[in-house]
Amino acid sequence: MKNLLIASLLIAPLALTSCTRTEKNVTLGAATGAVIGGVVTGRTAGVVAGAVIGGVTMAFVSKSKRSGYCYYKDRRGRLHEARCR
């Protein structure tokens, strides 16, 4: 089990390198939601619900109304709209 956890922590960043910023935001939102859902409820259903809610929320937040544009958050937390990468 320990080896599986270490392997997943090493492979996960490599899997995200080819993703767009919106895809990375959705992944981060789902992971954060899963952790929060698991901590708050202590049940598997809470983990799943948190992952779904976090992923969907970040999908809507990161998506721009204009085609081909995405929202990006800078280091200070401000949102900027620019072409998707």
C-alpha cells in the first residue's frame, strides 16, 4: 500500500503536464473537494460527493463565456481572462 501511494504521488504531476489550465483547475478542485468531503464526513460517500462538487465548481469557474478563452487566477487571487493554453 505504501508503494502504491508513493508511486501515485510521483506519477500524478507527470499526468497533469499536458493538461490545459482549465483541466488542471478541475483536477485540483476535485482533489480538494474529495479531501474536504472525506475529512468532514469520514465516509466514502462524502469523498465522492466532495470530488464531484469541487470538480464541477472549478469547471464553471475556469470556463469563460467566450469560446477559446479561460479564466486564470494569479498569485494574488485575481482572475484574468486570456486564451486557453
